[in-house]
Amino acid sequence: MSYEVTATRRRPQAFDNLVGQEFVSETLKSSIKSGKIAHAYLFTGPRGCGKTSTARILAKALNCANGPTDTPCGQCSNCLEITKGSSLDVIEIDGASNTSVDNIRQIKEEVMFPPAKCRYKIYIVDEVHMLSTSAFNALLKTIEEPPEHVIFIFATTELQKVPATIKSRCQQYNFRLVSVEKVKQSLAEAAAELNIKAEDEALYWIARESTGSMRDAYTLFDQVVAFSDGHLTYEKIRDKLGLVGIDRLNMVFESCAYGRTDEVLLSLDEFLQSGISIEQLISNCADYLRSLLLIKSGVNKEALLGNNIERYSKVVLTAWNPLQIERALSLFLQLYRDIRYSLSPRYELELAFSRLCWISQYVSNQEVKKAIDAAQALLTGGANVAIPASNAMAQAPVKVAVEQNSSVRQAAPVEQTQSSQNSENKLPEGLPRFSMLDNPQGLEDSFDNPGSTFEEENQPPFHDGGSLPPEQTVAELDDRLKLHIPTESVTSSESHHSSFVMPEEAKKEIQMNNYDITDEGWTNVDEPPEETYYPDEEYAAQMDDSYNGTEVYEASSSLKQEAETSADSGMSISINQLRGSVTAALSVTDGFAASALEKTGAWTIKADCVEAVISNEYDKELIEKKKTEIIKEISQVCGKTMDFEVILDKNNSYNNDNNKQTVEIPAQVQMVLDTFKGTVIAGKI
């Protein structure tokens, strides 16, 4: 007798022989027993799970000489012919090669004739999803109302391609993938039939590689048996098929756990030189890491692990936590997707293993969040945080003394229960513990005694992270701002609009400058009036009622802040105000030119011209570029056409003014200058 492959030799011949399809077999058997036989069936599911075999078993059950029966005899002529595929009344059609309307038209003509020998004429259409749309439409009427002696059985692996009009006319049965345990058991039975010794580890590997398909499992089994010489072992499979093997995987992953990158890269080179493909190596590493993750999760089932739990390295299991193993597994899953478009798949593989060598330092987002939460509890002092005894920092707690300012108002600490504190503020191992946080109490005692420390008062520095900035009124800031607000100025209905009472000294100073503080009619909550220029009394007597254009007003270095000029409107302004107005207008369009204008020395007014002195030639050029705008602004302020000239003075005569006072730069400003390597070039301190 010629050789017959295992998949064909062990094809199920009865419903009870179907592996992993108990629901389908029991349902079909019940319908046959009750005589409720449908005119169309649709079998769906992945490859190699028994769809075509079930269709043949159903055809034998309906056409058996003893039937219809749920247990066909397999000995009558009808059963034998159906098994061999030679029955005239059971027609198997390949949907992939009969897709046109003409093929369906032939079926519609044949169904009108009764079966030649059997009870039913059965059409088994495999891969029915390959039919064209027109072919499906041509078949609709025949499927919906076929002759009583005709039954259709459709099989497909892609249910989504079958039109809904076809699905609604058929009884649908979904076939499932076969579990690893059942595949392994079927392989063991097949090996026993061939008198072959097979190790469980080898059979488990074949079952896992088949991914739930019995046909794939039998095909791989035949391939392995061909080179096993009657003894099937995992070592032979590993050597012949180019697998890495769990022993060598343990070796390379232990090197990764120890951080020995050189050993890992040399091991990879050895694997690749021995003929192991990069894709196979990545697949084996992913399976290995998956098994480690299952073990760390408490799963010990050998069918899931693929090997006995004792064969996995204890070093790797101890060195890496579940989160780090998850990260490693994700690296290899992404690596398998990346090598398709990579410049060099080997480089990608070596990079992945290089990253594995420091995976022990990987910290997940979850761990970072726990550390931040613990740090928050540490700073706020909201709970007694238990520290593991192994923490070295716990043996030497840090002593911190904090002074509290009694003038700063603090919000009352938030009350928390001890149980909620202990459950929410868990401090991870490795963070220091502050002894001041051992007694989380309020801060009232420290406020009463500003000179005391938290170590003395046994108080935490932060009770709830600090109070939020309150919406304070003027009255609430009385002590801090030193403002004196009479009680009669604050009414119950307008307490939030407290009026500011000016000190008598300030009133006298304003009255001396001819400011009217009584008739303006506005408070600190109203819009202020437009600004009015008031001349200084010292120079008001020296000013003429109108500017005649001939008298020269020259501001000396001592008087340059007080010298005044009169506009045609009769309003008097100081040269300093004129200079500030021009600088402010120029800063809108050109900040650099405005900064250069700020560096000018004394401004003098000679006839219809304003002269300024500058010591830097670059600044002079900047001002000259904006001369038109400066003249326009000066003329607008003075009320008549004026000119502007800037004179370069390299001797810095205005900088050598005797009235100038050298001001020492504050320490804070000097620190900023030292940090950013800057220099103070203009401005007031």
C-alpha cells in the first residue's frame, strides 16, 4: 500500500472523531436525530479545523444505508463512495476555480434531477467566498427554495466575504481552533500508530507551532518524523529546523541580566553563523519572554509555557520584574515588525539585545507615578509613611529645622483619617524618611512661636502642600502692606471696595506740587482722569508765557531733569518728559533705536532744534535711522516744527558729570549677570 500522509490517514470519519469541535458535532447529531435537516449549511472557521471533514461526515450520515443517522456505519456502499470521493450524488466543488455564473447555472440545471443512488443530492462548495457577486446572486433563489432532495453545504475561511443574503439562507456553524493539549494528544496517538517514540516536549512544540490547526500539526509532524529515526526529541527538532532552544536562550538571557553586552553579541554571532535565521531567533526570543511573563504572573501550565517550568533560568526570573519583562517582550514584537523595512535586520537584532542588557534599569510609568505620589506624601507630611526595614536611609533620618514666619497666614490643615493616610501614601523602597514627618499635626503651635523649629515642636513643614492664594482685599492685607483704613470707610455692602486713605504727609507733598486731590472725583476703583502736566514752581517764574523761538534754554547736567519747554498750546513740559515721550513712541516701532536714545546724555533746546549727545557711534547710527520719527514726535509734543540733532561725543563728557553718583549693583542683579554673562548698559537701579 502506498504511503498516506497523517492528515489524510487520520481524517475524521464520524462526528465523535472531530477534535475540538464538540459544539458542531453535538448540534448536527441532535438535528439528525430529530429529523430537522436544513436545506443549506454554512461552515466557517480557520484552516485545518475540520470544515470539509464535517461536511463529508454529514453527507454520510444523511445518505447512509442505515440512515439518516448520527452514527454512519462507514461500511455500506454509500459511505465508502463518499469517503473515497466517488459518489455521484455528493458533489464537491472548489469555489476558487468555479466562480462564474455559468458554473452556477450548471448547478441550477442539475438540481432538478433526483439523486441517482443516495437519499439526498448534496453539494459541498469549498472556499465559497471566492464566488463572484453575480454567481452569488444567481444562487440565491436555488438556495432559498431548493428541491426536497437537494442540500447545500458551504465552507469558507473568510466569512466577511460571504454576502449577507447567503448567510441568511443558511444555518451557520463556527469552527474553533483546537487547543494545544488536544493537538498534542492527537499527535501522541499518531506517533503510537507509527511505533515512534516521541517526547512530550517535542510534541508540545509541534502543537504550539500549529497554532490550533490539526492539518498544520499533522503536516509538521510528518516532516519531523522524517529525520527523527523513530525517536522524536526536541533536540533533534532544534538542530534540524534551526531553532535556538531553551538552553541556549537561558544562556544568552542570563548574560543580558548580568549586563554583559560583549558576551551577548558574540552569542548572537554564533547563532547566526550556525544557520539560524533572524526571524526564527526573534520568534524564539518572543516565545521565551512570553513564558517568563506567564511564570512571573503565577502560570505554571506546561501547555502554555511549552516547556517544564524547571527548565527556565532562575537568574533571569530573579533579575527582572514583570514590568521589565513586558518591556523586553514589546521590544521583540516591535523588532519583528521593523526588520521588514530595516537597513540591516542584524543591526536591529543586535540593538535590541544591547537594550536588554540595561533593561534592569527600566522604570515604568506606573513606578514613576508611585514614586511621585510617595514624594508628594513626603513633602506634604500628610501621613506616617512606613519605610521598609532594608532601606538604609531609614537608619539615618534627615534632621530639618524650618522657621515659620508668623506674619504669613496659613490655611488650616486638612483632616485625614489614619487608615486613608496609610493606604494612599505608600513610600517605595529607596526614598529617604524625614523624622519631622513622624507626627503629622497642625501648624498652629509653630505660628505662635516663630522662633521654634519643627524638630523642637515636632511639626511637619507642610501640612497640606500650602494654602492656595486667597482672594484678599485691602483690609485683609492691612498688616502686610501697612495701610491704615478707617472702619468708617468700609461699609457692609461695599466691603470688597475698601477705599484707600492717603497719609497726611503724602497729601502735603502733592499740595506743594499744585495737585488737586479733592476735585478729581475718582477713587482707586474708578478710571483715573487724563494725565495733566504741572510745571515745577522753581522754573515756572523763569518761563515766558509763550515761546518766542529766540531764547535758548540749555539744560546743564545738574538741571537736565528739571528744565522745561513751552508748547504753543501754553502747556509747559520738562525736557525729561519730552525725552520720555519720544523714547516711548520710538520703542513701539524700533526697540533698539529706543534703547540707543535712552543712552543719550543732556538734551538742549536751541531755537527750533533739540540737540542730544551720544558717546557710541553705533547708537548714533541707530538714532539717525529713526530721525524722521523722532522729529515728528518732538514737533507733535512741542506744537510746532522742530529739528533734532544727535552729536557724537567720544570723550564721554556727560558721563563724567560731577553730579553723577555711582550706584552699586544689587547682589541679586549681579547674580543674574554672572549667570547669563550679561552687562548693565542702561536703566535705573
